[in-house]
Amino acid sequence: MAGFRMERINKELQRELSKLIEFTIKVEDAKKAVITGVDCSRDLKVAKVYFTTIIPEDRRAVSESLKKVSTFLRTSIAKTIRMRTVPSLSFVYDASGDYGRSIDLLLDKAIGQVVDEAEDEDGEEL
């Protein structure tokens, strides 16, 4: 489990990356990214940046454009955050939102079946 210092660093990196992507980056595909989290290694050499997109079909284009602008983001972070070493950024698609939506669909389907069975047993609608 990450300590308090690592959590602060991760949150600060997430905040700065979100600001940079929203206001500084000029690549439209990169602007479609929503940064959901950052997981920095203990030695601060590598940071996994988790992102998602509003439209799932844009995932590949957004991933490619984020990889292209990663060096610019790293140098911009070095200018704004006082850190001895700024981690290299690797972008990873965060599939937890997709997983949550699939669970919601399964639950809705299961509830629909339970309601349909209750209607059949009673012979009337609820």
C-alpha cells in the first residue's frame, strides 16, 4: 500500500496532468482523455497514468496521441512541480468504467427477470 507521501505525489501528478491536457495540449485526440489516476513507482522513475474516454471508440486514437505528447507533459510537469526526479509517463487505459457498466447491465437484466417471474406467479403486474 502506498504511503501518505506517495498518495500526495500521485494526486498532484493527476491534478497537473489533467490541467495540462485540458488547457495546454493542442492535440484534439489527447484532449478527449479523462485522467482517472496515477500510480508512481517508489523510486519516482515511472508513473502509470490511467485514463478513460467518454466515447469508447476513441480509446485507441487517444492512447496514441497521449504517447506522442508524453515528453511534452513530462517537461511541463518538471517546470510546475518541484520534484528531484520527474517520472516518465506511461499511459494505460482504465477499464474499470467499462467493467462497472457491464455489471450494471447484468444487474438490470437479473432484476428484469425477477420482476417478470413475479408477474407470472401472481398473474398480475406489480
